[in-house]
Amino acid sequence: MSEVLDLPIPEQAACVARGEISALALTERALGRMEAHGGLHAFLYVAREAALAAAAAVDQKRARGEPLGKLCGVPIAIKDALCTRDAPTTCASKLLTRRNASGTAGSDADSGWRPPYDATVVARLRAADAVLVGKTNMDEFAMGSSGENSAFGPMLNPWDSTRTAGGSSGGSAVAVAAGMAAGSLGSDTGGSIRQPAALCGVVGVKPSYGRVSRYGLVAFASSLDQVGPFARDARSAARLLEVISGADGHDSTCADLPVGAYEAACDKPVKGLRIGIPEEYFGAGLDPAVASSVRAAISALESEGCSVHPVALPHTRHGIATYYIVATAEASSNLARFDGVRFGLRLEPPRSNLETMYGKTRNAGFGAEVKRRILLGTYVLSSGYYDAYYRKAQKTRTLIKQDFDRAFETVDAIAAPTSPSPAFKFGDKGSDPLAMYLADIYTLPASLAGIAGLSVPCAMTRANDSQPALPVGLQLLAPAFEEERLFTLAAAVERLTAPNGPARPPLG
Ligand code: GLN
């Protein structure tokens, strides 16, 4: 029998519903793989007991003949930035991790902050009878593009363990790529779902701003943050998005708009769709193998009846500067709550009032990148610099959004690379924050504009002496709340570029 855990999510749920495999057996399989591939460090917390109990409950529900949810028995992993009432939530930060008596942090996040409630997206997964198998590793407070900012050590790329998995939701991408979970949730503020999805060879969706509730997502930059799914194929990601989307009384920024038929959209023909190609996304700095793979995927769509048109997004070059002003400003405000009094566990009591005043205990728990962002954000918001930086960034953000508005007057979707390069080596960019920020060059503008985005694997690079074959992601963008178009196109890309199903990393 083929491995149920490797089937698309709708088929896994159907197998459980028909009784071809028990939820318990499927969960045990996932937990087994999580243990076997523990070296990839995708998980900060394995929810073994809770997962087995949830799976047993699904099996009992079935035995009683009760109706089963759309994700019945399906093993799902959750980024550690999302609140879970039965598992710690640490954002991969020592600040949210309990210390032992000597004041040193534990080696994993097992002793982290326990939220008293579930994030809305987590509650919706549970209500759909999903089995939550663990909390995934990430860059601390979702700040980073490689996973190297996790306070507990980075996650490894399953295609080549000397390379990063991308970030910040790297653990959620690895969990899916390595088959440890059927799907996962991440958060995307400037690319944190799309970029690791591209680098790990899975589908990752950044929904439109307001599509999915952020209630219970630890806030990084509130005008940008979105929760979204990872899965091995578009249809599976579509089912997850259908479950987690929609209005939420706990989050007034979540739009009260009908949830699209994302899964059904995967079966629609692409014929007649107009695809925009922004030349700004194909300029200097783009790896030639990524460029040719992305162009080949676009030609394949053309052969299916899409029309291809150049579009101009002239303010793209301001994306990085704009994002790193807006995001750090918002982060400096959002992270003020981690003061060791309201949130944050103190490393040790301050030795003097002066130390308290200067925040000694508070700073003890943040890593270097988080501190850098708080400093930068505080600086751009300070009275002498507000107009020079923050106000200007807000204006530029509007120009970036208007670029997309104009482009979408003539095309239905935009196609471009997700990341300028395939997975890069550990340490390659880690010592240079600016080089790291460049990794987000193609993902930031869509976040600033609040539109819908998705990354779908479209090719593997050719292996050579210095690197094995690595996945390449195609980024698809659509106007806000037009996620259905993304799924129609992504499913076509899969059929055209990987007719035998998604490529699998060479794991033992
Ligand atoms: N890599 C970007 C950053 O470091 C985006 C992170 C994200 O989307 N959470 O801010």
C-alpha cells in the first residue's frame, strides 16, 4: 500500500474517513518520521501525547458514526509563533522560555510560555479534526530569512543539510518537505512562508491581508503579518486555507468576506488567464538557474492558453528599504510587551535599580537580530527622524501598492521568482544583515501591498560538483482576496512541471 502520509491532504482525510487507516496509525507514522528526521531540527516541541489523544478521539468519533471534519486525522505542524493551549509557544526565543534554577535556558523549547488559549487558526484546525503534532522551529520572533536566528539552533534543509531552509517559518517548511507532517502553518510578514517554501520545495501561501485571523499569532509587524499554510501540493494547501480563512470576532482586522472555493479552483482551466511578468524581478542578482526555471514554467502556462504580458512595478527597488522601516517600527512597538513583567521570563533578578531602569533583565533574553530591529524601529519612530524615515516609508509603501493596482488593471496574476537563489549555505549571509535582507527582495513588495501570494515548486536545479539538485519556487501574485486564481495557476504549474507528483528530498 502506498504511504498514506505522502498522499495529498484531501486523500489522507478520505482514507481516515473510510477507515482505510486509523487516525492513530497515521499520527504514529508522522511521529515516527519526526523522530527519524529529528536531526533536521524542524520541531521545537513534539506534541506526542496530545497528538495521540486527538487521533484516538477522531477514531472514536468515526466509530460512533459522527460526521468527520475536512482534515480528519491529518497530521499538521504549527509554527511556534501561534498560540496553543496544550503546548508551549516560544517564538524560538529565550525570552519566552523558562529558565532552570541556575538561570540558564533549557536546550529546547519544552519549558516555554504556555498560552491560556488557542490562536483562531489553531482552533479551526482542531474543529476540522486535524491532529496537531508539534510546534515548529523558526527565526526568533519571525525575524530572519534563514532560520539561523532561532535561539535554539537552526533547522536544516532536507535537500542538503549544509544549507538553510529559509525563514522565518523554516521549520514548518521542513516538516512538510520531509514528510513529517502533511501540512503546516506559518506566518508571512515579508516572505516568511513563500521563501522557505521555495527553498524546501513545497507550496506556501501568503493570503491577502485580512483573509486569515491573526488572533493568537504573536505579533511582529501588524500591518504586514499573515498566517498561511504549507503543503506538498496546491490542492492540499487549498484545503488548509479553506479551513483557516474567514471572519473572526476576535480579530477586527480579519475581513468579513466569503471564503473562496480554493480546492475547486485547482481543477479550473488556466486558459485565457493573463499573466504579468515584471522585469524588475528578473534583474541583476537573480541566479541564472532560477531565472531559466521560472521562465520555463511561465512558457508552460502559455502553452496551456495563458497569455503573457510585461508589467511594470517601478517602485520594487524601494521594497527592502520601505519594509525594513515599516516592519522594524511596528516590531519595536509590538515587542515592548516582552518586558519581563507582562510577558517574558526574567533571566535573573536585576542587581540594582539602575539595571532595571536600563532594561538589563529585558535585554538578556533577546537575540542580536531582534535587538537590532527594536533599535532600528525605535530610531525611525523617534521625533527627529519620523518624517525623514517612517513617514517617507509609508508614502513609498503606497507607491508600491499603486504599482500592483495598475498592473492588475491589465493582468489577472503576476509570475516571478520567489527567491533570488536556491537554498544558500549556513553562514553565507548570517554575518551580514544587509545580504540577508536581500533574500526577501521578491517577496516584500506583495506584503507591503497586502495582496495574495503563493510559491509553488517549478523545477529542480541541475546537480553539479558544488551542489546537489535544489528546488526552485515560482511566485504567483494576485489582487487581494483573489486567492482562487493562485490555486488555479499553481495546480497547472504542478501538472505541467511535475506530472509524477512533487519531488521528494533524498532522506533515508
Ligand atoms: N525575512 C523577513 C524579515 O526578516 C521577513 C520575515 C517574515 O516574513 N516574518 O523580516
